[in-house]
Amino acid sequence: MSTTITQKLKSKNLELLRQYQQSPSHHLRNQLVKLNVGLVRKEVYHWLNRCTETYDDLLQVGCIGLIRAIERFDISKGRAFSSFATPYIRGEIQHYLRDKSPSVRIPRNWLAMDRQATKVIQDLRVKLKRKPTDLEVASALDISLEQWQEIQLACRNRAPLSLDAPVQDETNGTTCLGELVPDTQYRSFQLAQEDQIRLQQGLAKLEEGTRKVLEFVFLCDLTQKETAERMGISAVTVSRRIKKGLKSLQNIMQ
């Protein structure tokens, strides 16, 4: 019975993938996500005990990878979708965890000691009826005062400080850290933002077919072959539209 159900799900999945490749739509994509979310759950459980992120956050990130796999899967190559999608899901989660990881890496035994210290401090506070000193905490942890102070400093500085953090400024009163820290790259960032706006305005002025080709190739990172299949045109037409579109954009933005 179980085998029959599995075969039916595989057949349904294959048929939906075929339909999506021929005529992509949000409705079909959502159906495929629901049908294959088990691949995401499996990968999430693998990473859940290796990080501090929540199940729901990892599930959402993994689903982004699943959507990328759905959009890029080529049914004509005869590959199993699960084998194709898993690296996309895993890669999306790994990139997310890498970007979220703290700038300063702390030894595991120090992190364990810091967690242990929380309970020790609570017990000492009850026993002494006051806040314990660093020396008393270090003694209870059976480590030196210098090591305890190093652990405290490392854990306190583990995450980068936000540039929006409020600080006291003698001249202007309360301000944020970002206002006091010179940023030599800010002007470059502004110029990049302006260029992005100009690019979007330029794309909007192009003929629809040419604009879609440029967006698929340069913004969605599809190959010319994938773009041709997505739009139902030849690869030669895609190449011609890219050349024409880039030249038109250059004239518009100048």
C-alpha cells in the first residue's frame, strides 16, 4: 500500500514538473513546494542541532532553495528531482548559517563554561545575598580569574555591534554609532544605489521580450539555453536580444 502511494506521489510530482517547465506559474510552483517540502524538513533536521537558529527560520530558508531547484530543474535530463533539489536546499541553508555566524569564533569549551557560569552566578547570588565577584565566580568554576575574564570578554564581543547602537556624544547629545564612525565606502554605496535605479528605469523602457531576456540572464542567473526554454524561443534569438538589449541600455543610460 505504502509503495503504491509513493509511486503515485512520484508520478504526480513528475507531471507537475513537466507542466511547470512548459508553462511556469506560481500555482504550479506552490503545489510542487508542498509536495516536496519533506526534502526541506529532512535537511532542516540535519542542521537543527548544529546551530542556534529555529526550525521555522531554517524551513523558510530551505524552501527558498527548493524553489530555486524547481525553477532550474530540466526534466529532459532524466535526473531524479530529489537528487537535484537537495544540494540547492542544503546550499541555501549553509549560506544562511554562514552569513548569520558571529564574526568572532569562540572555543566550544568557553561557550559551555559561559552557559555553566549563568547557573553558578544565580546560585552564588542566593547564597551570598549579593552579586558575586569575578574571583568568586572563577573559583566556583574551578578556573583562574584571568581565564574567566577572557571568557566574559570573548562572549560579550561575540556579535558585531550595530551601527544603530545609541552612544552619548558631548556635542550633539545622544546619537548612534554610525554617525561617529567614518565610512569611506558610503559614497561608493550611494553611487551603486543610483546606478541600480537608473538600470531599472532603463530596463523599463525596453521592449518586453528583450527586457525579459536580460532579466533572466543577468538578474535571475539563467543560462541562455534555460532562458530560451523558459520563453519558448531559440537560443540564437536570446543571443540577439541580449546584444540588442545591452546596446539599447547603454544608449539610454548615457
